[in-house]
Amino acid sequence: MLVAGIKSRPTYAGIAIDPHARRHIFALEGEGALALTEQGEALTPAVLARSEILYTPSGSKGEDHDQRLAALQPDMFWQGPTIATLLFRLKGSLSNATMGTRLYIAGTEGFIGQAMQIALDLGMDFNSIPTEHRGSLARRVQCVHCKGITENVTVSPFPCSHCGLPLLVRDHYSRRLAAFQGVNIDAEEPGTAPEPEELFS
């Protein structure tokens, strides 16, 4: 059912800490905390003294991620209740960032896309931002018909949360929208949409 093989599909190379950066900002969601805590010897006192960690648990299954991040004793640790709150804080941090600041993003695909969108809007280069996918494969999907966005989509087709049309989730990703595209699957014969199939759990 998935339309695959589309070149816009994001890839995530993983986080590798740049020891030469003057400042490190880590935007982490849920299991994305592990992308940082598993860095081992790269987390030197010198790196942590120049680090700002922004974290939201979101749908994380690990109850102690926040404690493990705080235990790193970075220059600044901040925890927010929601992704939206973290993104607001991230925008403020990046707006005040100086040359030599490195941003790292880890978490679910929807989170990575939204955090990346903020960085790009502020003039950061897409290729200079290390990203690592952790946690659920659920997607953020935009309906191409009503333009509404549905969060945490795990099946295809699925009913648009805005207009109700049954949408096929394509592998086409819009970096500008930080979302995959969903198209009406039974446009020619309404009512013939197949049963939803779990694809992105």
C-alpha cells in the first residue's frame, strides 16, 4: 500500500559530537535522549560545559531519560512538557546563538522535521545539522486536499483528521512542511478504500 522509492524520503545519519564547536544545542524528544546519553567518551567535561540540552519526554517509554540527561551536568538542561513548548524554546536558543554553535536533533521523524524547520527558517544549513531517528516510526502527514496536518499516523490509508478523506500515505516528504503527503485513495470510486494497514508503528 505504501508508495515508496521517492527521493525526498529523509535519511538520518546519526549524531556525532563536533569537538571543535564553540557551543552545542541538543534538541531531544522521547527516546532521542539515548542518542546523546550513548555518546560515551565524546561527552567530555569540556563539551558538556558548552552544551544546552532541550528535552521533552513526549511518548517516551523510558521514565528516567530526564534524570540521565540532567546527570550529565551540562551547562544548561531544560525539560518541556510538549513538543510545541520545546520548539518554542529552541527557536529562542537558536535566535541568540553565535557563530560556532552546533545543533543536534534526535527523536521521532515528526519531531526532527519540525525542529529542522525552525533551524532552516533561521538560516542554518540543512547539511550541517546531525539528526538521529529514535522511537516510533509514526508519521506527520499533510492532506494534499484540505492541507490539514495529522500527527502520529501509524496506518495507511487513514482518515484525515480535518476533512475525513481516506488518505494513502506517500513516501514523499516536504521539508518545508515537515510532513509526508497523504492523497485520497478512493477519489475515483468513493467508498472503496481498503482496510488500514499498520505500517509505521
